[in-house]
Amino acid sequence: MATSFQTPRIEHLSVLAHEAARRDNENDYEVTVNILGLPQADHEVDADAVRVTSADIQVLAAWLEEKGGTVAKLDTGFGVTVWTLSTVAGADEGYIGCRVLVTVPVPASGWVPCEVTEAVAA
């Protein structure tokens, strides 16, 4: 007779798969940052993506320069504009890693590099 320790249940497999995806994403992110010399920033790793947050628009600009991607701009209406880059990790040519979202709030009167503003317009 099989016990719950011998036969994995569906819920456990889904938790294990979720954790494996999270670990893979964390490795993709760390390798990309270290090999490409991207700036260290606060980040949260999930199974679907790595979410990077910073108060420095240069973090987003560095990721955009190295990895490309799509930039979105959201005016909050409270004197702050939120800029988000959607890109992928991966330091090796041709390797596509996990999804990376780099988000930076900037005061409405704050400076944003032209590469970032042009990426929104593109």
C-alpha cells in the first residue's frame, strides 16, 4: 500500500514545478546581471518573471541598452510617471531566458534618457 510519502500528489507536483521555475528564473537573472555587468537592483523572483524595481532610471536604461525590449509609460496623475521595460534575461548569444520587468518611478519633472523615451515612441 502506498503512503502519501511514496506517491506524490498533483498539488505537490505543481508546487515543485513552480519552485523549479522560480529557481531557473533566479539563475537566469543572476547570470545575466553578472556576465553583462548590469546594475544590481531590488528584485522579486516568481515562476513567471523577475520583477526589478529601482528609483534610478539608469537601471532601466542599462537593461534596455543591453537586452532591448518594450518600454511602457504610465502617468499616475500624482506627479509621478512609471516606466516599465519588458525584456528577457540571457547573457549568451541566442539564449532567451526568463521574462524580466524593470520598473522605475520618476517624478513628472524628472530626467529620463532619450533612449528610454524614444523606445516608448517606437
